[in-house]
Amino acid sequence: MNERDRQQRLYVAAMAEKLRLGGIGRRQFIRAAGRAGFGFACAGYLAGAASRPSRLHAAEPATAPAAAAGMTGQQRQFLKEVGGGFKGTRIRVVSESTPPGVSIGRMIREEFTPLTGIEVDWQSVPLDQVLAKTLQDTLAGADGDKGHHDIFYWDQAWLARFANESIGVEELLDRKDLAYPDYDFGDFLPQLVDATASHGGRIIGVPFDIPIFIMMYRKDIFDELKLTVPKTMAEYLQVVRTIDEAKRGTGVRGTVGQWKTGHFSLQCDASAWMWAHGGHHFGSDDRPDYVTDANARGLRYMLELGTCMDPDVRTWDWDGQAQALAQGRAGIVISWSEFFPVCDDPDRSKVVGLIEPADCPREEKRLTAAECGFHEMPGISRQGGSCLALSRHAPNADAAWIFMQWATSADVTARANADGADTPIRRSNSKDPRVLAKNRPVRGTTRHFEVTRRAIESRMGTSPHLPAWVTLATDVNAAELGRLTTGKQSVEETLEAIQAKTLKFLADS
């Protein structure tokens, strides 16, 4: 760590403390962190909400006896004998509040600690505080001291800055004396490992959370209008228009967006449509590349969809979009997979059992990662995943690795998904009998898991991983896109403004 890096970390940690004490606002903190090289990619944090739409209510909880049934005798013996060698140890995990964390927290109390004697202090804090605590531990490590925490939940935007601050997964897997039986790291979806837990060819964490875009449509409306599931971008637009024309007077529109002016959700929508038409944000030379025919086609396509939306869409972020879908106000949408369980929740939905998941239509054209910059990967299924990382400065690294393997094992992640976590990070998750038992219209449904898995494997889109991305995405992209969606400027003017302001921002940084 050089002196410049050290000063940046001290600065961001101090700004995070000001935010915690109310001295500055979250937007001020995001800007400050971005300028110091620590951005955010997590949609939930950028929204300023405590949780994402479908995560406001827990699923029907699994009972403790049924939940424990999936662990093998060999795994139990390992936890008792090897884990028991660390009895009395307290490990500390710092994480954003997520549904897998809630489910795993319950299993820690009921299972992990009773079997091992290892106490787990799982701290759920805002993502800015996760960053602050990570920075504090890395600074302690630079001074030759141990950190205070063992495991961190890391936003994928931080991977480049913290790549050397974690114990690499390959190094951990080589510890045969601590190998959790049947852990099978190869079971993790490799696309998630690459996009959310790796940097520079090195795996530095374990995938943990994966919101991603899928297609969702009203089967009753499709049956009534004799529609087929769209396979191309042209077919998708035609289906939206057909539904809108047939249903507009009934309170149902063709589709619904997340078009709140200046909000990160608007940028999420726009990026998916640009990627689906052969566009991108940065060229292979890591320079902004917005003024292209492909990006213009994507934004014009988005505006065409807007003619089939409720006018209030300009005030809705993803929470508004999710509620509109669950209240039966749209016939089809491409958006976060986390919306799907909302639609099968009888406490929140008027369309229980009527929404079907489907693969997104094929992109008109799709660039490769090699044609983009900052690890951007175009794809209509935009993702916002994160990982767990074992700190290189952990005071109890061995005990923490035992816990981390258990918490991300096929059995525990399957149980968490059956409990409503909605984060299928392993191939086996979507095939597990406990997950398949929820493959029906029920609270905490998993009916969309196979579609989600295919989206991750072949359609996933990943935003640029430059530290300032969040500032650019909100203060530049979403602001200019808001002028586009409200009719204040043209597609061409919007792209030119984003290009110019992005260049200026990077030059001034």
C-alpha cells in the first residue's frame, strides 16, 4: 500500500464515519468514495433503501428439523471434530443486510455454533459501513497488525482495490486439513465467480448474492390474446404494443419501467437496452464511447416501450416497478428476478400464479467483453451481485474459513433459497429437492430459478468496474437520461451530454 492509497483509505473511512453520525448525506459519501477510487455497484445501496423490492418480507420459514436434514453425517462430524478444535473462538462477519444473511443467521444459532462451539458475530450494517470497516482493517494490516473482522461482504466494484486484501480462494482450498466435506467449489456458477468474486485472474471471494434481469409475463393475458413468448427484441416490442392496445382501458399497460429521473434504476434500464442493441459504455481503450448508433438504437427502443407504460413510471424506481407488476398493472417486463417472488406472495400480489418467468429475448447485437473497457460485459440480463471474502488480516482465519465453507455450501445455500433467499449461486441450487418443493405459486417461490440460472450462464450483463462508476451512473447517466425520458432533449443530445460529462469527470478526477 503506497502513501496515496493509504491517504485515500483514511479519507473514505473518515467520510463514512461522518455519514454514520449524520454529518453528510449518502449521496455526498458516494461521490467522495468514488473520487477516492471506491465505487459501488450494489443496486440496493444505490437506491438508498434498506432492501430491494422482493426482500421486504421473509418467505415461509423452514422448520429447524427439516432444515437440518440436508447435512451429511460426514459434514456433521467435520464440524464437531475439526470445527470443535476452535471452540470458544469468536469470528466476526461484516455484511450488508441480505436475505441469505438472514437465513444463514438463523442456521448459525440452530446448527453451526452448537456443533462447533464457534461463536459468529454477523454484523448487518449499511454498505458504506462495510466499506469503512474493510478499510480500517486493511490499514491495520498495512501497519503489521491483525484486523478486527474475519469475513467481509464485498461489492463487486471494490474487487480491484481489495484484490490483495483477501486470502485467495485457491489458497484456501489447498488447506486439506480444513476442507469441508463435499464443498465442491466447481458447483458455483463460473460466470458469477468471474464477475462478482475475481480480479486479474485470481479468485478473491465466494459468490453470495445475485439479483439479475429476467423476463416476466402475464400468462392469462397471453392466453387471452393468443400471444407467444417473444424470442427477439422486435417480437418483445410487438407483444408490449399488442397488450397495451388491448388492455389500456382496464388499468393494465403493456409494460412498466424504473424511470425515476436521476435515480440509478433508470440507468439500469437504459444499460440493458443499450447492451441489447450492440452498445456499451466504455471502449476497449477504457475511454467512454456513448455516441454510437448502437446506443442510440437502444435508447430509441426504450422510448418506444415508454409509450406503452403508465405515465407515472417517471417517478418509479425498482420498488415502484415491482409494485406495479405485482398489482397487475403490466403485461410483461424485463427486470430484476427478485420481483418474481413478490408476484406469488398473497400478501402483496393480485396476480399470484399468473406471472410466468422466461428467458429474455435475444439481443439484436451483443458486444464481447474484449470490445469494452473496465471489465464491462454487455448482456440484457443485467446483474448486481456481491461476494464474501476472507480477510488477509483476519484474527481467526482458520475458524472463519470453516464457517465460510459451511455458510456457502450446497446444503446451506439450498436451504436458504428454500427459505426465500432468492440467490441461486450454485448449479445444484436450482435442482435441490428442497428448492424444487417451492417450484409453485407460494410465498418464497422458486419457480423462476431455472430461468435465473440460464440468465447467469449465458445472458448476464455486468456494469463497468471502474471506481467512479456509481457517481457517473447517477450524477451523469441517470440525470441526462431523465432529461430524455421527460422530453427535454433528444437521444443524440443525451448521448453527447453523457459523453462530454464523463470525459470531463474522468479528466478532473
